[in-house]
Amino acid sequence: MKPKKPYLPNNWQRYKDAPEEVFKSLSFEEFHDWRICSWDIPDSVCAIVRVQNKDTMKVKEYVYRTMNGVEKRVHKLMEDPANEITICDSDEIHLIRHDDSLLDND
């Protein structure tokens, strides 16, 4: 039997209970640039792996605390050519997809 994954706490209650004064007021443009044009990953997260199966169009997302876990998952996901894999860390976003044009049908 596999051991249960450890609980990773979130702090939603702390933000819900915080008074309005602790939050900075932002214009739409500032919010757009901050949240839409960039990303922010917590220090406890090494990378996020998102995979979309092009056949079923289903999307799964995996969050990892170590690069070892990311590498193992990506190698496993790359075995299926229908998978389109997006890897996001605190610095970069990478897209891995199978390129059908590289296959020679001769």
C-alpha cells in the first residue's frame, strides 16, 4: 500500500480574515500586467507540469517540490505522442510536444 501524500497547507483563512487595509489597491492595468502577463510560484514549489492529451483533450496538472519528481513525470509523459506538456518554474515556461512533421512516411 502506498503511503498517503503529505498535506500541503494553504493559507486561505488568513487572507479571508485580513482587514481590507492590508491589501493594496490596483488599477486594472496594474493587475493585468502583474497577474496575466507574469506568474508567481510559491517558494515551496519547484515546478508545475501541465499535460493535455490531444486525443481526449483532457488536462492534468502536477505540482512538484523537487526537480527529480519533475524529470520522472516528464519522461513518463513523453512516451505518449498525444501529450502536450507544459513545464513552468519560477523563471521559465517550456512547451514539449510531439512534432508529426519530423516523421518520415516513406
